[in-house]
Amino acid sequence: MLFRDAQAKTIHLKDYHAPDYLIDKTVLRIQLKDDETLVTAALSMRRAQPDRKGGSNELTLDGQELELRKVSIDNTELDPANYGVTADSLIISSVPDVFELETVVATKPQNNTSLEGLYKSSKMYCTQCEAEGFRKITYYLDRPDVMAEFITTIEADKKRYPILLSNGNPVAQGELENGRHWATWHDPFKKPAYLFAMVAGDLACIEDSFTTMSGRDIDLRIYVEDKDVDKCDHAMASLKSAMTWDEEVYGREYDLELFMVVAVDDFNMGAMENKGLNIFNTSCVFAKPETTTDAGFQRVEAVVAHEYFHNWSGNRVTCRDWFQLSLKEGFTVFRDAEFSADMGSPTVKRVEDVNLLRTMQFAEDGGPTAHPVQPASFMEISNFYTLTIYEKGSEIVRMIHALLGAEQFRAGSDLYFERHDGQAVTIEDFVAAMSEVSGREFGQFQNWYRQAGTPRLAITGDYNAADKIYRLDIKQTCPATPECEKKAPFLIPLRMGLLGSEGDLPLFLEGKANGETELVLEITEGEQTIIFEQVYEQPVPSFLRGFSAPVKLDFAYSRDDLVQLMSRDSDGFNRWEACNQLALGVLQELVSAYLAGTELSLDKRLIEAYRGLLTDPTTDKAMVALMLNLPTEAYLSEVAEVIEVEAIHQARQFARRTLGQVLEDEFMAVYQANDAQLKDQPYVASGEQIAMRSLKNTALAYLTQGGSAMALEFASEQFQCADNMTDSSAALAALVNSLAANEGGMAEAALQDFYQRWQDEPLVVNLWFQLQAWCLLPGGLDRVLALLEHEAFDISNPNKVRAVIAAFGMGNAINFHTADGAGYTFLTDQIITLNKLNPQIASRLVTPLTKWRKYPPQRAELMKAQLERLLGEPALSKDVYEIVNKSLA
Ligand code: B3K
Ligand code: ZN
């Protein structure tokens, strides 16, 4: 048999055509053995349009890295003359209209380091098939619009693999000779191959049950290694909350008798929504106060919910092709965000999501890998599990929700699920359902799906006191992106209000009396003027409330306006945003001063605003903690024309230090008050406690940055006495980033202590790796090189790669972007190693280099040279090739 490398070719949405053949039923027998795994696939197939005249009878099945042992049609083995095998297909020259195809292939999951298809994670077998991994298990029509009923039998050694799982319901099991056993599973819901899953291992399980709204009892099981059973309660509780929420908010009930989650150590992303058998990265299942931070608890809740919600938005109604990926991902992210908002604080959740979007997705949208939410082409679909598909996709669904209102949106979602249940559909089908229930036309709105780039709204306001008129001139633009030079205007829902001295003013749009204090303007033109009448005082406008559209907005606020909005806007998100804008302006001013070589001085208005936050007991603690977080270096880089790494870093550090010093008493008081209050209560990951811990640890970070000796004592005492990982890791991070604590040996001692204590908990060791990779003190690359040599580091485990290599490349600019380019060479070395082991992970690591054009010439050249070095690598995976190639184009 001949193996060639699969060709890197571009696939276009416009070339989509429906499948020529369909698979009604897929019967799999998977025999797991130490040397090789045999997969027998019996597929009941038929021609999709039997009446169509002409056309060939040739059948092409997808398959990669498979060793074909046998192929037969209707029980007759085929002569090799009648089929051919390439690196990524099996071609049978002629097949009947209706037939049974049987193939037997051998694979070696024990050598599969790509973590795609069937592979081993520690001692267990597991699978990851989305998007195109099933073709590494057997020859198949591996595309989401081919949906089949699956019957799966797994056979393995009983002692080492007592648990055998697949999608659907268990139907039979039995013993075999030589200590082997088997189990058969049946999934009655037709599904694409990407939702297939199987697991074999020695697993313990925690069990619970859920009664659905129609009174059906569902068995819930979480399978983990025996040592981890004490870490699953939060995931189980989250699952039950998600099931209840989806019934209440979307009227969606679970459909099988059993819902299973399996946690594995080695996983390329967070989790996977396989029908009835979700497979999770342990990092998104395990949660225990001693080992998991508050952020970890929240992530588990969100990811468990996200995967569960896919049962409807993704599984029951799936994607026609991978250009429609955001159909399921954007919608499901929107669903999980609303769920998390309902479980905790909606404003906090919104601020967190908008921060991610504006920092990471806007950067993606402005760089060489920018792509529309419905891309027009791709080379490797794994590269399209992006912030654009997920986060911007969710923002688009949120805008539809805003335009329709909750009730019509629900009617639209009901229609969508009902009309397309059991089908593989498109983004247009989703929008059509929303359009139909509302009578709204979505023509222009769909530009959001088809055009990449972040639109910009430039607004000027003019108040005419004599006529009591406030006039807004709004201009929208969108920069060119690789796929499109000139953009058609977007429909931008701009939720807004006008703030007067006594609060929100009633709004009277020209010609229309309404008097509401908030409205959603629909911006549809390149240039648009809005006139408000009966405005009796000069207002301060509050735009984009709740961040009503994923755009950049320019309005020349004075710092005093921002201080006003920060304390008085009726919209919680915009109160945070005003603080964020105030801090951003101050930091940008410091960056300019640093570049000009002038002395840095911090605007008193920011200091006073922060003092107000720290001393006002009425402001929500979670909000205070959020507002005290200065815009990150990553965000400052995103909004900069040219990224001046050192200036950005020094400006921000200066602000942190100064605030820590000037407000030492206030930070101290906040630290002590919250610490004392928390000490009286047992740990719970509740919104209230999370806010207190976050506020207290933010205060601690400012204090240690400010150089307070007392703060180091607090940090050290907190590190030793904490009963939860949030406090313990925050204290450790404060020590690790403190020059004084490093010089005194305190930081090193704490690091050793921490490792000794947690070395048997891989996820905690990852936190330990990450906070060292993030350490901002000089010498970052040497520290990271040492971490790679550490006994606990393992480059074949994606979580470890993320904790060390990605954390350094994406979260430690000052150490990564040293002027000699050593960080770039280091990252490229790692990408080259990973390109062979795990192309998906390798490709993600290229991200920081893709932004090379935004850096000053010297650094840009060094980054570019490393991209060119990658391009010259022999045997570059499609994954890495596509990103590097686009970055250099
Ligand atoms: N659908 C999966 C992601 C699969 C990624 C494949 N490379 C997880 C999720 O979004 O729910
Ligand atoms: Zn998803």
C-alpha cells in the first residue's frame, strides 16, 4: 500500500454539492489489541438520487492512516483491480444503487499523537472525531451531511478495559476467550460521523439522575480515573443546572436514556459534544476547592453546559458542511453565555466575554488569518475553530436576539429546531427561521456572516442649546481584510441612552415621540445622522450599552465625561466600559510619554476614580474588582497602530506600581476586610465569594507591585494558610512576580513548596507551570527553557504545552518579544517539534508570530524570518502550512 502526504488544497463553500451517496446505517466492530486495532465497518449505503441519469458509479470514501485489510460489497470481496487507495481515500470504481459495504482496516491508536481519531490517553482508549477525525478510524463519507444510525461493538481485554462506551444506549455485552469482553451500543439518532465516540478504559464513575420536563428519568454518569472521583460533583451539578435551564429557556429536553461524560488527560481542546458520550479534557471536568481556582469552577460550569446544549444546537440539528461551523458554535456559545449570566452576574459575564472578544477576536479580525464567520474557503478546517467562529458568531446571534426581543427569538429558535430536527443545515436556514417568526428582513444583516473585519463607528455629537437638539453624526467603516477589500455597510444595533445631570434623559427621536430612556438605533448606512429633540441640557451619550454590537467605537469623551459615566450610567456594562476607557486613555498617554522619553506621571483622575471604587461600600464588589483591572498589555497592543512592547509594558507597570503606592491604605483596607470576611465562611464558588476573593487578590497584587513590605507578608501568609487554590495561586503569583520576593528567595521557596505539595495533581502542576511562564521579571526565556526540562513537563500533552509554551508566547510579551528575537526562535523550535506530533496544537502556537506586521521593523523582520523558516520545513502539516502561508501573504 502506498501512503502519500495528503495534499494541501483549498476547499471553497461555493463548490459545495450534496453527497452522491448516503449511509443509512453504520455497524462498527472495533477490536482493541495492543499491537493494532481492527475496525470492521458495515455500511448500508445508497445512491442519493437514484433517478439521476448519467453520472458515474464510482464511490470515494475518506480515510487516512489506515491499513486496508479487506473490502467487500454485498458480501463479495472486491478484487484489488476494482478499487484503489490513496493517502486520503478509498476509491471503488463501481457500486450499485443500494448496497452493503464492508471494510476491515487496521490502525495503531497507541502511536497516534495527533489526538485526532482513535488514540490513547494514559491507559485508556478514546476518540476525537470533529471535524475530520473519523476518517482515521475507518473509511467513510466523513462529512456532516451524511447522517447514519450507529451500532457499535467494542472488544477489548476485560481486566485493563472493563468499561466500554459508545454513543446512545447500551444494548448487549458478553465475554470472549482470553480474558476479553465486548459491549454493543446503539444510537437511534442519525448523526454525522464527527459525533461518533468510543472509550475503553479502567474507569470509575459517579452517577446521578435527572427527571425531564416530560417526566422521563435520565441516567447521568461522569467517568474518570478512580483517583479523581472526588472532583466531579461540581460538573454533575452544572450538568443538571444546564439541563433545567435548556428546558426552561429553550424548551429543549434531553432525548436518550443516558448522558455520559468521560474525562481524559490528553485532549486538544476543552471538550467534545459526541452524542450521549461527551469527552472532556480533565481541566473542564475536575473542580475541587483545594485544587481548582474560581475561574476553573466557572469554566467547568460553562463548558459542561456548552457541550450539553450542543445536543440540540449541533447534534439534533447539525451543520451541512464545515463552512457552517458557526451555526452550531456561535449559537451554542450564545446559549452558554446566557446560561452563565443567569447562574451568576450578567454584567460580570458580559465584561469577561467582551474583554476576550475585543482583545483576541478583534486582533484575529485585523490580522492575516481574518475570516468571515461563514468562511468562503479553508485548507484545514481544524484551523477554523477560532474566536471569530465562536465568539463573533455568538455576538451575531446576540444581535439577532436584541433585534427580535426574547420572545420572538424563542419563537425563531423553536421553529428552527422543529423544522430542521434530524437535518444538516446552513446558517441561512437559521436566519430564515428568525426572519419568518419576526417578519424582519435579514438581507443586510447577513453581511455579519459574510464579511470579515471589525467595523468601526466614528460618532460626533453636537448639542444645540437654543433648539434643544442633540445631533449625532455616525460614520461606519470597516478595514479591508484578506478576503475582501471593500465592505458593504453592516446593520449595527446601537443600544444607547443620554445621560443628563439627573440620570437618563427621555429620548425623543426627530419626528417620533417615544420618551423611553434607552433605545436601539439601527445603523445601516455608511453615514447617518440621528437627531434627538427636547433635550434640555448638554447630555453625555452612553453608546453600545451591553456591548450591543461587536464594533470599535470612537467618540471624543473627555476624562470628566468618563468619570461621570463610570459612576452614573444606568447600564452596568457601560459603567465598567467608562472606567476601562478612562484607564485606557491614561495608559496610552503613558506609553507616548515613555516613547518620548519624558517623565511618567499618572493622571489624578484615574487615581481618584480608583480611590472612589475602593472606598465606596455600595458598589458591587465584582464590579469593583473588574474595574480595578487595568486594560491588559494584550488589549493595549490590539488597539495600538504599532505594538511597542517595552513601552506598553513599562507604562502599565508604572501605573500599577503608582496605584499600589498611592492607594496603599485603601488597598490594604480592602484586602483585610475581604480576607477577614472570607475566613469566617467555608469555601463556595458562589458569585459573592468569587467577587470577594477577586477583589482581595487584586488588592494584593497592587500592593506587592507597589513594593509594600507588609504586602509580601500578607502574600506569604495567604500562601501558607489558604484552604483553596484561588487564594493559594494568587499569593504564589504575587510572590513570583515580586522582585523583592525573588531576591529574598521567598518566591523560589514558595514554588518548591507548591510543587512538593501538588506534584500528583497534573492540573495543579499546570497552574504552577503557567504562573512561572507568565512571570514578568527579566529572564523569562531561561525560566521557560528550564520548565521544559522539568520532570512534570510532557510535550505530548496539550495542557502542558498550553501551560508553558503558549502561556509564554501569548501571555508574557515583555519576555517573549526580546530584541534579539530569541523568543521567536524558541517558539518556532517548539512548533517544528509539535508539527510532527500534533499539528493542531502546533498550528495554534503560530498565532503570536502571525501578528508580525504590527511590530516595529526590527522585531517584525525577526518574526517574519521565523515564519519563513517554518515554511521551509519539510513535511509541514496542512494545519501549520495554512497559517504560515496566510501570515506571509
Ligand atoms: N465541537 C468541539 C470542538 C471540536 C474541535 C475540533 N478540532 C467542542 C465545542 O465547541 O463544543
Ligand atoms: Zn461547541
